[in-house]
Amino acid sequence: MNNNRSTLTSVLSRFDSLWRLAITILVLLGAWQAIVTVFAMPPFILPPPLLVFEKLISNYSLLFNHALITLSEIILGLFFGISLGLLFALQMLLFKPVRRWLLPVLVASQAIPVFALAPILMLWFGYGMTSKVVMAALIIFFPITTTCFDGLRHTPTGYLDLAHTMGANRWRQLWYIRFPAALPTLASGIRVAVVVAPIGAVVGEWVGSSGGLGYLMLQSNARMQIADMFAALIVLAMFSIGLYYLTDRLLKRFIPWHRESAGH
Amino acid sequence: MTSVQISRASLHYDHAPMPVFSDLELLLPAAQWTCLLGESGCGKTSLLRLLAGLIEPQHQMSGEISCSDGLPIENRIAYMAQQDLLLPWLTVLDNICLKAKLSQGKIEAHQYHRARELLVQLNLSGIEKSLPDQLSGGMRQRVALARTLMQDTPIVLMDEPFSALDAVNRYKLQALATEVLQDRTVLFITHDPQEALRLADHLYIFNDAQLIPLALPSSVPPRAINAELGAFQQTLLRKMHSHYE
């Protein structure tokens, strides 16, 4: 009985959030249409939502192919950025000299806007996918490294004391205590990374590329096909939101104690 | 069973103007509870950490810790703190078997079996697969007690393990702990005079870096909270008051 009720509640709350999402989207679309109508916007400045929707349908396969390129860049960028970030954070935790020399360099490197590096990356890695992957990886490297390092460094001392009295060596302490304790902090870093990685990929595509949603937007812009540009933008936004949602679900699934500990 | 003798123990934290204590002598008799009572910051936790080997090497420490059975104290202590220190990502069963995981890298079937027996003994059956966040404060501290028992060490160090619990749970856990830890040499730290009087076989006030022994009621721990204990508590409070002045 109780079970039935809780299932019902969860179904209702899911419907509730779907309703809210639908209403939000409708209100935004309404506002968009209102701006177009009230200010008599020409379609080459702000196309009406219906026109953009038509473009989404008619350009479906083109958008999909370019979206796949951008998505691959984002996912590869995330993979390399997160792996390198974890590796550097571990090195800094384990080896004091690495920490002393590397941390100031890492912090100072943030003074260089990563976008300014885009043309150099094109020069070094070419106009293909590599330069965009490097760009996305570079942009997320810092948040991942710092959050992971912070998480690893701030293990509650009580856990470490307990591990010490239980005779844990350094590696077991790292693997069984420090690393899992750092996961909630690292998860915040990964959430930031998932939001930021698409920026890196698209900026890379703007600077020079032969495919991807950024490339498509640039091409449409040059031809004054603003509705196409908006369609690409909407696909990009959908992919980014979808990726964030998926990551968030996965993190909650694998770090179930996160929400509880965040409340403390 | 082993008794533990602490001789000429001194501790001076790096950058601190004064030593926490110097030339301290303390005997923890075998299979008995020795309680240290003192206000916060008096150094009682530092003494416990010294015994547990938890003082970092940059601080100055000296003295000798010897066990009556001639074996070293390292790896023969279990530690129970004010927080239950249950790892939130491990199930109750894995938390109880934590020592096996940390010292051998894996948990054997017979260790799981023993952990399940302990859960039954501590009235906790049915929560093996639960995560610590799903349990109440009293249950969590009982799981921590099960983990301490699972370590199966002759010496148990307890640093105010029940102070975060409500009165009823604290009372129940005090009785349970004395029952299940009766053959261990226990050093118990508290700031609560009633708790100390209830549980101690030997009681000391830690004041001005000195240990002052105190008289106890003649009954056996865990003592009932009755008029005799109340009278002792009154005397003790008066004594503590004059020491803290």
C-alpha cells in the first residue's frame, strides 16, 4: 500500500516536472514570437520560431551530421580533459615537488584566455577534429584538476585516522578512502566540465573547421540564412542540455551519498 | 589480554608555546576500562592520539608505551571517535569489515560471516545492505561498535564515542559497550562526569597536564544511575569545578 502510494507520488512528481518544462518552453517560444511580431523583426535579424522549426525539419540530416561531429569533439574532449585532470590531481597529491611547482603554473595559466589559443591550436593541430578536441580538453582541464585535487586533499581527517589505525598502506588509503571521499567534489567539477566543453568545441569550429555545428552556424551567418543558424543553435543547446542531464543522472546513480553529504 | 603502561610521555606541538603534557605516567590495566575526564582542550584527546600513533612526526613527542605481553602496540588498537566515521559509500556490512579491506585488500567469506554474527549480537540484523545515511544516529554508532569489535584488537581507544547521541541511546550504548568490550583493555575519554562514573574501572581527571586519580562507587560497571552514583557525581563536579577555577 505504502509502496503503491510512493510510486504514485513519484509518477505525479515526474508529470509535475514535465508540465513545468512544457510550460517554460511554451512561454519562451511565446515571448520569442511576441518580440518578432511587436518589433516587426525581419527574418534575417530574428526569425520567428515557426520558421526555425521548419528549418529543423527540412535540414534534419545536415544538422544531424554536423551535430555528430560536434558531439564527438565534445565527448573526446571530455574524455581527455577528465583523464588528464585526474592524472595531474593524483600527481600533485602524491608528489610534493610536483604540487609545489605545478600548482602555481596551473593557476597562472588560467590568466591566458583559452579562446585566444584557438588560432594557435589550429596552426598546430590543423583544421580537423584534433584541434577542437584539444580546445575542449584544455578548457575543462583546470576545473577538473582543481576540484579533484581539492577533493583528494580534504578527506575528513577522521577517515584517515581510522584507516591509519587499521594499518592501511598509502595506496589502499588512496583507493579505498581518499578517492571515494573526493568523488562528490569531483562530480561538481565534471558537471562544470560538461557545460563548458561544448563552448570549447564550438569556438574551435568558429576559428577554422570543415564541419560541426559551429561551422554550420558560421556558414549560415555568412549567407544571411539566420533561421538555419538558429536551428543549429537549438540543436547544440539540446545536445548540451541532454549531455548535462545524462551526466547528472549518472553521477547521482553512482554517487548516491552525494546529496546527503552536500547537505551537511 | 594485555595491560598498557605509558611512561614519561611528553608531547609538544610544533609552533605551540607550551607542551600539552610532559612526563605523564598512566597504566591501563588489562581487560578494564580506564576513563579520562577533562574539559575540552585539556590534552586528553592528544594522549589518546599518541597511543593510537596518530600524532604527526613533525611534533615533538617522547616517552615509552609498553604492553604487558611484550608485543608492540602497533596494529593492536581499535579506535572509536565521537563521529561514527562510517564511510558513506560502503554498506553497513562492508563498513564493519573495513579493516580487512584496508589491511588485506579484500574481505574473506568467513569475515562477512563474523560481521553478520556481530550485527545479530548488537541487535542490528536486517541492515547489512543499507548505507550509513539510511540509519539513525544510535544505529550508526552501534555499527561503529560492531566495526570496532570486528577489528578484534586487545586494546580499544574511545574518544567520546557516545557524546553525539540522545540520552536514551547513550544510556543503552554505554551498557552494550561495556558488555561486548569486557575482555578488552579500554581507554575511554569523556567530558561527562556521569558517563565516566558509570563506565570506569579506573577514573582520572586530566587537569593542568596532570592525571589525578579519583574514587569510584564499589559496584561493577555499567553502574546504575542511583543515589550513590549521584553523590559521587556531586563530589566529582565540585572537584572539577575547583580544578577548572
